[in-house]
Amino acid sequence: MSATPVEAINVVPPAPLRSFDPREVPVSSIDSSLPAVAADQLGVRALRARFAMPPAWTPELRREPQLSDRPPAQAAVLVPIVTREQPTVLLTERTAHLTHHSGQVAFPGGRVDPEDANISAAALREAWEEVGLSAEYIEVLGTLPTYTTITSFIVTPVVALVRPDFELAINPHEVAEAFEVPLAFLMDPANHRRHTMTDEDRRSREWLSMPYQDGAHERFVWGATAGMLRNLYRFLSA
């Protein structure tokens, strides 16, 4: 997907993105009235069948407000479902010094390179470069619709099964930590919290969060990652 050229004279650059702590923004609602995806729909056979014969469905979240003046860029992320007895999703915490989405919980992924054969190849390459997850452990199931981030990345989520006998080699330049969150937790809207805020420039923002208590650590899943997981929920529950 390419951006339509625009005369520079007609472009009004957005105000710079302001940093804030999403944990401090009050919860406006929780979607506990929606049903969780049934446990028997989260197993390997059911996931393969769902992607082999996708239902009619509509993604709930496709685009965040564009508050960046950078040109759009294609990106891919891997949504790695680890096939443990209770399936999990492998996530990362980005390092604090990165230019985009630093310190946030994210899927392995990044910009699509010209050398990538396709979107899936880009997601697999990024997973290898970021956390050392080898393609030999990965079975790609399919993709979800694109999700455009606040920083103008047009992200394609590539959903895959991952055999649990993998070993990771984390790239410390990009990733501070890798961890797993139960898929059942993420596919239960009772754990999906909505937040709304108006920033200092009177711009309104809304997003989802799915905070998971992992021992002493709170894994604060929010923003684009939570939005793509919400679309996965809609896909699996359709």
C-alpha cells in the first residue's frame, strides 16, 4: 500500500507526540458483557481450521489517530501462539531507547524490507532478529487485516503456531525482555479495558489495555498490540 502524494503546501504537520504513562489514564469501561472465546477454540486443530476456512467477520479496530507527520510505512508483526497445554502468546517489551513505541509491550516485528519475499517472510525475519525465534519452530496460519498505528506504520499481523521447544536469543538493542501471556486471558473481553483521554492539544485518544499480572510483574498490554489482539478475538469469536 502506497501513500497518495500530497502537495507540501497543503500539509499541516500534526503536533509532536507527547509522552504519557497509559497506566495513569482512568479506565472508562470493561467489556465483561462479551463472551470469551471457548477453550476448545484455542487449541491447535481449532486454530488451523479457523484460518483454513475463515468466517465472515469485521475487524473492530483498524486505525489509530494520525499524530505523526512521518510517511506511511509497511510493517509486519508475528503473533506467535505457543502450543503449550494451555496456549500462550509470546510478547516482547521493547527497549527504552528506541525511536518508536519504546518500552511498550509488542509483538516481534518491524518494517517490511525490499528483500522480504512477502509479509510473512518479513514477520519471520523480524522474529529471528529480535528474539532469535527460528522459523523451524513456526507454522504460519494466516494474516489479520492491517492496523495503522499512531506513528503511521501500516502493520499486518501474521498469526502463527510456535512449537514450545524453542530457545530464544534476545537482541538487547531492540528487546528488553520476552514473556508469554495465556491466550485464554487475552481472548476474554472481561480483561479488555477501555481508556479515553484528551491531551494538552485537545486531541482525543481512545485505546484498549489488557494488563496481565505475571508474578511480580504487570505486563501492560495496550495500544496497537491490544488493538490487534482485539481483532484476533473478533476473528476467533465470529
